[in-house]
Amino acid sequence: MKVWLGSMLLVLVLCFGVWLILSPSFKKVGVTATKLKEKLQEEQDGEEQKGEKP
């Protein structure tokens, strides 16, 4: 029983450590995706304006 509890505690600590390591990269991915979305939206708006002028 003690071995099982110790193993589960170790697994939980390792998972928490991995989560702490990866959490900043999730923020970076979100920021990059937002920038890409804004860039694509600007390009679409530019193409729509070009189509209306002639």
C-alpha cells in the first residue's frame, strides 16, 4: 500500500512539473495564433477592398 501511494505521489509530482514546464509554451502558441489570425484577416480585408474599387 505504501509503495502504491508513493508511486502515485511521484507520478502526480512529475505530471505537475511537466505542466509547469509546458504552460508558457501554450501562451506563446496562443499569441502566435492570434497574430496569424489578425494577419490573415488584414489580407482578406485588403483583397475585398481591391475588388470594390474598379
